[in-house]
Amino acid sequence: MAQDIKKLVIVESPSKAKTIGKYLGNDYTVKACVGHLRDLPKSVIGVDIANNFEPTYIPLEGKDDIIRDLSESSKAASVVYLATDPDREGEAISWHLKELLALPDEKTKRVTFNEITKNVVTEAIEQPRAIDYHLVDAQQARRVLDRIVGYQLSPLLWKKVRRGLSAGRVQSVATRLVVERENEIRAFVPQEYWSLDVSLRPDAVTSPFTAHYFGGEKKAELRNEQEVNAVIGDITGKKFTVESIKKSEKKRSPAPPFITSTLQQEASRKLNMTPKRTMAIAQQLYEGIDITGEGTVGLITYMRTDSLRLSDEALFAAKSLILDRYGKDYYTTPKHYKTKGSAQDAHEAIRPSNVRLDPELIAKDLTKEQYKLYKLIWSRFIACQMANAIYDTVTVDTSCAGHIFRATDQVLRFPGFTAVYEEGRDDETEEKANRLPELKEGQLLDQTGMKKEQHFTQPPARYTEATLVKAMEEKGVGRPSTYASIVSTIQDREYVVKSDKRLAPTPLGEVVTQLMVERFNDIIDVEFTANMETKLDEVGEGKANWKQVLAEFYDGFHREMLEAEDALQNTRIKVPDEVTEEECDLCGRKMVVKIGRFGKFLACPGFPECKFTKPIVEKMPGRCPKCGSTILKRKSQKGYAFYACERGKDCGFMTWDVPTAEDCPVCGQTMFKKSGKGRMKPFCVNPDCQNFLPEDKRGYRKKPTTETTEEQPAAKKTPGRKPAAKKKTGKKDE
């Protein structure tokens, strides 16, 4: 029997349970459900379409001990607080807990925390509410909708394209955006244009400045070299005259505080973090970090939000810090930012819970990634309440032989918010400073140089993860809680690949997208998907019935399914091979990428005449510690990544540890790090070095295991470790 529990609080994660438990004291027992405890079954669709889309939920495999413990604890408690995350999914998890644990209404309380601080937690506990069934229905509608699409559409892809494929409602639209951008790039026809710059100065002792060709009476473009040469012929050897000088003041306003999408975009630009990683680190900051002198503290507010709203307390805290640290010139009035009309506005913008916890003061308590992301959020919030930056700008028009050349200069007079933070840009090009001397209208200028340059208009850039999130937000595809999952999923499914930080569709992604466009135009239509998100919002607001929304969707979807199956009855769609630069060792043909039981490999396209194949390998930084050769990344037959010398059996080196670009400061050999996500500290693997770190001190939890790979003779196995299996929380994303 469980001991008597007065008040039980159930949260989603153990770290959040630890933080909240310290705030509430001994009268409360705080336990974690670790995400969802029940869901639709994996083996079947789990939705009775004929019976008004009734879902069937079952306990999740592997959660038996958690369910048993929570069941015993809830029965012994006088009241149960369901304190899962403050969003639709968190509401649904609370509802599932209530149903699974058979909690009566009179002892069930729902509480949410926009930030995990002592004041907010205690206030929320004192003001509980009932479960919001409109939000639950909205999440159920999304879950059932995606289950229907996935379980009915994926088998069609298996039969017509390739076994193992899967289709998702929103992921398919995101893939389409990437494919359509690639088609734009291919169809783009570059247009030639030229630039002409002249270096000018008023006298022999003054440094020259650069003026760019502007045109004549009106702005004009130099379209070819003949036009450029004509201008050069007109101005060569002649003096320029200062026609006009315009001085003005330019103000720059700070960017608004972060919402989910802008946090993911900025973390991608500035910190090189993927959206998925950004949200994982933000979750840690939200749930609580052990800070010296403060205890466990939730450092930021809830990170899944599309609202720019800031509380009065937050605005006052920012004002106080700005005045104390920067002075009255850096603060004007509280800045309120307008949230987009389509936003749910359920939470505040993402901000630090306590602005006095300066990133530099608590850096020693944070990991490198936590520090960087917290500093980004803290700086953006403080900057959003600061005064505008002020620049003095000068525009000088000079003329020669009827041609106008323009020079501009901009000098920062007052830094304002830029003293704390400047927003990153997707376009990293930056104009060089062009300092202008003191000039007067009518003044004559000498030429000191001339530069003409040919240019071509550029196609639209491929999406980065950041700009794809931005596009989805602008088009209404997905919601804050789903952006990271969507971007990650389309790469995991190999519909999209990332190269040089840009996203490009794979041949598979293009084939599947073309099929979807031809046969399921509504499902993959951006506007249709955005409208569906609006309908789900209406369900969450109590303005629409969730099963009616599903019925309206299913009518069109089912019709398209039947038409597609009929039209593709005897059709098998071939995915074009991905051609590489690798040449076949036997016949010299360009090899192509194939997929086998154990993943991708290179094969000669001349099959069956030429049957040569070889594995796909990735060169790693560092050198083999045994012979100094290149280290290659390979995959074992069970799909685990390992690292081996390029000489294979001739050398015999193989490890599960990841080689780094760092050399040991003592012996000079390549250092390695533990496999897995997050920041891992490099270590030396040279047993003869005084800096050597023994294997049992490298942070692995399990004992060494062995696995035979193609690189290893069966009689001589090298000990290694399997990467830890990814922990499942059971929490679903779209």
C-alpha cells in the first residue's frame, strides 16, 4: 500500500518534478508521468471511422511501473493536481491521466505554470481550474487526423513507390515547400547586370571614398559591358562635382521578444542549433537548473508560444534593470508588441523568469548550450524594452558628364538596444563601412580609381531550417509545438537532406511530393493545411465540434484515396537514382546510391553487367591513433555508427567513440569524445599519455559490449559500446 499522501502533483518530467517539489514543501508529493501514458495503438489505426471517429486508447508499452505507482499514489491522495505543460498537448496528457487513473472530478485539479518559479507555482496551486475539454478535443482531433492520413496513405506509398515509406499531413506540406523552392531554383534564368564604382577624393591628403553608379536623372541599371564602357568613356579623366548632400537621422527599433518560431530561427542563425535541439535545451531551462545560492530555478517562461504579450511584472523588471545598468537614456516607455491575429495568445512571450539572473553570473551552473541559449533569450528580452538605436546618415550624390554616382555613410550616434543585442540575419552579406570626408555642394572631386564588375541575378536561396520554420509560420502550416518536429521528421524520412546548412529535396522526396500533388492535392495544399489549423484552433476555442471537423475532412480525403488507388492500379513509380561523383572501380561509371537491408550503399549503375558495390563512408576529423591514417564513419550491421581506420583490417583500429578535431595538448594525438547528443568533453585515448582517460571514466553507463563489423575479423573483436537507446517520453508532436 502507498503511504498516505495529502496532495499529489503530477508533472511530465522528473526534472520539473524536482524543481516544483522544492517550492511546494512537505504537504505535497510531486511525481512525473514522463509524457503520455496512453495513446492510440501502434499496430492498428485505433480509430473507428464508421463509429463517428471514436478513438481507442491503450496504455503505452513500458509505462507499467509509472502507471502502477501513480495509480497507488492518486488513490492515497486527498487531491490530485494535474500540472502538465500549459498547451493543448499538456491538457490532453492531463485528461489521459484522469481517465487512466480513474480520478473522480471532485479530487482532480488542473494547474499550469507559464514559468516555474516559487511565486508562480504557489499561486497556480492556490487557483486550480477544471480540465479544458475544448483543448483536449482539439488535440484529439489533431491526433486522429494525423493517424488517419498516416495509416491510410502510407500503405499506398509502400505499394506504389517503396516499402517503409510514411506520409504525414503537415510534414508532406513542409516537404512540398522545399521541393517547390528547388523547382524555382532550377527554372531560374539569371539576368546579367554590371556595377561601376569610382574612388573619389577632394584633395591629395584626404582618404578616398567610394561612390556607386546610380544613373542619370532617374535611377538606371547597367545591363551589359557595352553600357558600362560607354559610361567609363564619358567620365574618364574628368572631375566629379558634389551635387547634393543629404543628412538625416535614422532610428532602429529593437526586435520583439522571442516566440517559438523566432527563437528557433535566431538559435539557428547565431548558435547553429537545429530547431529540435533548441527546443530540447529550452525545455531544460524552463523546467529548472540548479543555480548556486538559488537552488533549482526555472530560468525561462514556457517556450511553446506564439504570443508577444509581456506581463506588467516582466515589463517593470526590465525597466528596473535597464535604468540600473545602462541609465535613463536607454529607456523610454514600456514597449508592447502586437501579436498576430492567428496566434493563440495563451502564454507570454519567451523571456527570463528573473532578469536579475544575469547569464554571466550563472554561467558556471549551465552547460555551454544552456548558457548560449539563455543568454540569447535574456539579451533579446532586455533589448526589446530599450531605447531605439540612432544613426547619423549621409547621402552624397556626385555627377560627371551627366552621370550620377552615389555614396552613403552611416555612423552610430547612440547605441540604444544594440548595446545588448542585435538580431541575426539570414543574408550574412554585409556592406563595408564607407567613411565620407567633409564635403560641400559644388565641390570638385578627383578620380583615384575605377572598378567595373559583372554580376548575375541569383535564384532564391534554398531554405535553411530557420527560414523553413519562418515560411511555415507565415503560411500558417503547423503550430509552435510542431515546428521542430516537422523539420526533423522530413529529414529523418529522407525526403529532405541538409547540405551546407541548406535543405534540398532528395529524389525520393520529389517523387513522393509529385504523387501527392497529383493525387492528394488538398492534403498537400498549403492553404488547405492552414485552414485546417484554423479549424483546430476553433475546436480549442469551443467554436467547432471536433468530430464534425474530422467528418468534413474525411469525405474529401477518402474520395481522393479511392481515385488514387484506381488510377495507380497497375503502376509502380520509380525513384531516380542519386548519382554521385564516385567512380566504379571496375568500369569507371559514376556510382549511384542504393538502399539495402542495412541502409544506403554505392552501386555501379551498370548492373547486371557490373556488380561492383562499396559502402558510403564519411571522413572524420583527426587521425587514426594506431597508424595516423584517415578515420572513417561507418555503420554496423545493426545500424550503429562506429569509427574505423581507412586501412580496414590492415590497421584494425575501430571505436564507438567520436573523433574530434582537437589534439591532446600532451601527446598530440587525436582526442575522442563520448557518442551521443549534447556537449561531450574530449578525452585522450593514448594509454601511454599522462592525459589518458580510462574507458571506465568516460561516462558510459553500461559495460563494454562487442559487435562484429565488416571491418573486424570475427576472431579479434574490439570492445566498444552501443549508443544508449533514445529515451521515449511518449509525448507526441505533429
